[in-house]
Amino acid sequence: MIKNVISVIDGAAGSCGKAKVIGEIATDKSIKLGASVTNCMPNVGHTFVDEKGNSTIFRNIPVASVNSDTELFIGPGSAIDMEVFKGEYEQVSKYLGERKIYVHEMVPLVDERHKQYEREHIKSGSTFKGCGAVTQEKVIRDKKLEFFKTFKNAIVCSKSEWLERLYQHLDNPLEYIILEGSQGADLDLNHSGNYPYLTSRNVSTSQLLADSGISAERLLQTIMVIRPFPIRISNITKSGEFIYTGNYGKGEELTWTQINLASMYGSYPYNGDVECLPYNINLNRVKKLISQCPEIYLKQLFGNNFRNIKVSDLKILQILELERLVYKSKGFSDYESHFLELEMFDKDFPNNTIFDQSEQTTVTKMERRVFDLDIAKLKDNMRINTPSSLYGAHFLRNKFLCI
């Protein structure tokens, strides 16, 4: 039995850098990458950055498109929103050239009714892209459900045609096939332990194989991508509604201020860390920040009780987060804090300068929540997926470095 399948999965709750890993494999000239398979939905956003720093966001189309010799497959575990897909196709056309994308006949189309259904019924956090609702219709064989039709060089194949073409690569001992995972193991429907604060499907290498019609006997290795400070999506929807999106096991929820300071000074964020730093609170300045801060950020920081903030009761960490969010709302990624007294490690910047590394989701553009790592959860994910290697990252100043 030829074992030439490489699975790349997210070992946390998403946004760990899968596209970076896939891109490195795809552009490695020593690897003959014959085919790449995705089973993604519109709630996915995988960002590939080329050597010149140009970024491209992939959603349904394989990131391995960056290898011009790789054949591209969209599997039946996918769902396609045509408006999103057309935009993606246009954006990645520079990599596609005249290549065909082989789309399985069982890929359903996301309609506006699916998104609306989720907005009305899901109250546990969601991107509201219709992925769960379209899957539900597929499972119950709803007659309203439509399936993908050919668009440009993205052509529909019957199940037999799709498998026959894919297995030409699987049966070639000189080639590798990559399975591009989506979401994260800590969002798995059955095994994450985070129900109902999760995604609408199972997230594992075994699921990727099943969705792609590939036997587990074909698996060569699983690469698990993780981050020491996992993320969850925002508690605030784009419309400003507060919806709790879950925690991260026993991992403490952190703030981006803690991440920013820890990355600058080589420390580790922990409860009470900011209180140990020299600071000076000017209540009039705090009141001014509150008046300048957009409502959606006030909700993010203080919850639904944001209108009843008592300034004198605020802790320094809350004040620093408020200051960061005001600067962020004005487009500043580095700024001089008026509350901390810090010496700078870099003489090119004035004292008290903070470099904001906060992240937004690729899909919703809302700021992510960030947590400390729960080792027990990572252990469970490793048991389920048995990765042959881990690919991680850590923060250093304003860079995201791989280890």
C-alpha cells in the first residue's frame, strides 16, 4: 500500500498558521506535490504570504494552488457560497492560471436563507456563514438544497470521475497528496469538549480522510499546527450583539495588552502581571478614553454593562485595554501609553511605546479573544490525531515567529 498522504490540521481553535505550513510544503521544490484536497466551507480563511510579503486569502480553493504543478480538488465535505467563491477565484487566479479545479458533485451551495437561519437560531457564537444550516439540509435531504455548478475552470465531477482523478495521484509512489484542514480540533463537534461553542463539523485527520474518500492506510503523516496562546472568536457580532463564544478549557482568558507586553519584554502573561508594572492612573484621561472608544469595543471590553462603568473601579489592565482599543479604532498599531512607565529596549522608540499585535478573524474582521494554552486539551487532540510533528509559533515584539 502506497502511503503518500500528508494531513495538515489545526491542533487548537483555529488560526494557527495552517496556510503557512501548506505553503511551505507546496513551494518546496524537493517535494513532488501531485494533488491537494480541501473540504472547506465559507467560514474558513487561510492566509498565504509570499516571499515579498503579499498575502492571499484562500477559502474553498486549496492553498497549494501556489504550486503550479499541483492538481486541485474540492471534496464533498465542502460547501460553497457562490458570491464568496467568485471573489476568491478572482483573487487567486494569479496562482491558478488555466488549471482546472475538480469539484465533487456533492458540494452544496450556501444560500442567504442558511445565513439567516443561523442568525436567528445560533446563540453560542458563530460566523453566521450558513455552514451549519447548509449541512443540516444536506443531512435531511431537503429538496430546496442546490449543488455547485461549474464556474469557469472549477468543474463539477461525478463521484467516480473525482475519485478516479484523485487516485491517479494516490497510486503514484513518486507523488505526495496534501489534505488541507480547516477550523481547529478544539472546535470539533464531538471531541472538543466545548459544545455548543464550536463549529458544525468534526475536525480531525480521520475526518479529512473520510471526506476525501481516502483510506487511512494511505496516510503518511499528520502535521499539527498549534499556537501557545489559542484564540476564540469575538463575543460581539458585527451587528453589536453580545453572544458568548465559549472559553478554552482551563486556559485563562488573556488580553492583547498582556500579550503585547509579554512579547516585548520576554515575559509570560499571567493573572496580575500588569499590576506589577509601574503605572499612573489619571481618571480624567480615562473618562476621555471612554468617550472616544467606539461602542462595539466598549461592549467587547465591559460586556452589556458598558453603559454603567464606574471609572474609579477600573483596574489598570482594563484601562490599558481601553487605551489600546481607542488607538486601534484610530488605526494605530503602535502607540505611547499614558498610563505605564516603561523603559524601551529599542532606542528608536520613546519610552512607554506599545506594539499592538491583536488579531482579527479573516472572515468576520472582529477582534479575536486570546487564551493561555490548556495542555490537557492539546494532549487530547494529539491522542485523536497522532501527529508525526508539531508546528508552533510564538510572539516576539511585533513579529510572529515559528518554532
